[in-house]
Amino acid sequence: MKFSADSFLSDIHAANADASPRHAVCEVVARAVSEPEAMARAFGPLTHGHSTVLHRSSDLLVLHIVWPPEIHVEPHEHNLWAVMGIYRGIEDNTFYRRTDEGGIAREGTARLEPRDTRIMGEEAIHAVDIPTLAPTGAIHVYGGDLFTVARSEFDSATSEERPFDWEKSEREFAEMNARWEARTG
Ligand SMILES: [Fe+2]
């Protein structure tokens, strides 16, 4: 089958109006990533890491994310439900919970591979690692506008909490893209 971003997005919109949007959205994402080759063809070769907005509104954000090889994203929260789906590569997730002492503690891990999806609740805190020298292609859907939501990130070593820093995130993508380019020429 051919993957079409337009029909995918209209299915996501319909799912977001469901009584349980996160589960309905997850079904749509699962259907899309069940044919990872079709998605890979539609999005084209993964040549550099980026996070591209496919849809943004106050109640829904759909991102096409290409993770550059070996990137590490420190633990962070979204304060929104989220659905992830993978169509290429590997996305290692480490989940954390807040502790009574005001820090965070590791709770578990999940390796997501092509055809895998995962729903995260509003309270979820996760770190992302791409463990390979290959990029990862993913769809992330959020039940709100992640760009304007007040939320935190954490230092994984010290548990220190600070406001999520989009500029730092962009710098990390650029740095890992440069490393990737240097390696592959
Ligand atoms: Fe995240």
C-alpha cells in the first residue's frame, strides 16, 4: 500500500475526536507503521536529523522525527499524552517517575523498532537514545501544542529539573548531524 501523509493526517484528526483520543490515534499510527517500507518511501531517504511539523494546532501536534544516529535526549516530560510509532531504525526509551524528594528515578525501558507504537500518559517522563550508527524514523503525536506547553527536562545524573530548552535541543540535533556527516562524508 501507498502511505499518504494527507490521508494519515485526516485519520489522525478523526481519531483525535474519539472519546479516547490517545488510543484511537495509536490505532492510526499503528496502521501506518505496520507498513514501514511504504512510510520510508513516502518520507524519502533519511539524510539528516530533524523534527518536522506535519500538523500543529492547540489540541494536536504531529511530528515526523528523524533521529540522528547516537543522539541522546535527556529525560523530559510533555505534560500531554503522546503516541510514538517507528518506521525505521531503533528508538530506545528510558522511563522515569518523579520521586518524593523532588528528583526522578528510573522506572523501566522500552526499545521501539519498526512497526512498534507506544502510548505515553501526561505524567510520563522519558529519555531517548538512538543506539546505532543508523538514523531512526518516527512519528510522534501529542494531544496538544507541545511547543507552548510549560514542561521540564531533567539532568539524568543529578535529577536537576529545569524548563525544557528547545534551543538546546536544536543544538543537539545540529551537533549529531555534523558528527553523522563527518562519519559518512
Ligand atoms: Fe519526548
